[in-house]
Amino acid sequence: MPTAADLLAIMPFPDIDPIAFSIGPLAIHWYGLAYVAGILLGWAYARRLAANENLWPGNVSPITKVQLDDFIVWAALGVVLGGRLGYIFFYDLPAVLRSPVRALEIWNGGMSFHGGLTGTTIAMILFARRNAIPIWSLFDIVAAVVPFGLFFGRIANFINGELWGRLTDVPWAVVFPTGGPFARHPSQLYEAGLEGIVLLLGLAAFIFGMRALKSPGFITGVFVCGYALSRIFVEFFREPDAQLGYLLGTNWLTMGMVLSSPMILLGLWAMLRARRQAALQL
């Protein structure tokens, strides 16, 4: 007679080496390649958006391809530094205070999207001011391409067998090597689909179908709101970080939900502000 554990353990984790390939002593991890792929594809897409002047207010692109090329370095630093610092402050501060060297151990927890978003926002503000670029238009072009990075990042999380989901008996459940002998939701793939593919296509529909870039800030609002709703939804299937668990004595509220909830209001505000500003210019 099979036990409950036997019934839950229905699908083994695909045996994918976290190291994509090695060059001598240098090991290239899928996680690092995911960041590179997300940045390069996002950069290529951003260049196409910038080159299509019909998409922008007054049919004039607010940013040149050369400026976009320069911005890649700023964006990468914002993502990496903000992402790591965000994880430390939001999820792992007590452990880092006990052992400061843990801050450099990126394999212990890794990165936080909300921290990366904050770091990139600071980078965008500084870069826009330095280059006299309309800040909301820069926000929009970056928001339009972020889903590339989110998609590849979540796929890398799946390959690494990290950030897995809660226990389940759905047919597509996966038994992760670090998740015990039970089948779990592949929540990384849910996030890749929602935050990556669905959000990318939704933003593209607004950009090309509704010419939303002509209302600076609207695409930013759609992205922020769309990401927050996607993340909150997936948090119901994702196992919370072990060092935090569920918050406020509940068995459902997670830090991801807490950090994402204000983003809904922020996204709605950005969309309303963009429409109001566009109406005033008519």
C-alpha cells in the first residue's frame, strides 16, 4: 500500500548540471548565463523600440542607440548590487549581521527582484539626469524589456533546483533534490511563464497596439502592476524562504506578497498619472 509520501513523489527532478560548461578552472553556471541572456536580449529589444520613432511622443525617440549601449553597464550594476543588497536586507539580515562575509556568498540566497528593481531605478534616475533623457520614457523602455531577464532568471532557478514550490500532487509536480522526498509545484516555471512570457506579450500589445509609449509612464505602470499581481499569485504555490517562513503567524502570507502589494498601487498611480499628463497635452 503506497504511503502519502509515495503518492506525492511522482516526478523526479530533471538531472541538469548547474554548470553549463567549464573553461579550464573557470566554471560557467546557467545562472550567470541567464543574466547575460536577459541583458543582451533586453538590450537588442530596447534598441528596436528606440529606433521606431513612431512609438514615442511627437514621433521623436527620447534616447539614442549609443545612450542605450552606455546604459547597459549602469543597468547591470543596478541589478546585481541592488539585487544582492535587497536579498540581504529583506530576507537574510540577521545571518549577515552574525557573519558579514555571508554578504559575499551569493550562493546563500542569491538575489532579490525587489532589490534589483530598486537598484535599477536608482541607476535609471542618475543616468537620465546625466544624459538629459526624459525619466519616464527611460523607465518605460526598461520596463518593456525586464521580462526577458525575469524569464531566464526563473529558468535558471529551476535548473539550480532552488526557490521551489509547496507540496502538491498535481501531475506536473517535481521532486527537487533539495526539497525533501516530496513532490512540489515547479513555481519557478510558473513565474517564468507569468513574469516573463505573459508580461512581455502584454506589454508589447500595449506598446504596438495602443502606442502606449506616447504616454510616458504608462508602460512602467503596467509592468509594475503586472509583475506584482503575478508574483503575489505565484507566492500561493511557492515555498517561503526557510529563514523567514510565513509571516504574522499565518500559513499563507509571505515576504514576497508583502513587498509586492504596494507595487499594485504604485503601478496604478503611474498609469493614471501618464493618462492625465497625456490628456493635458491634447
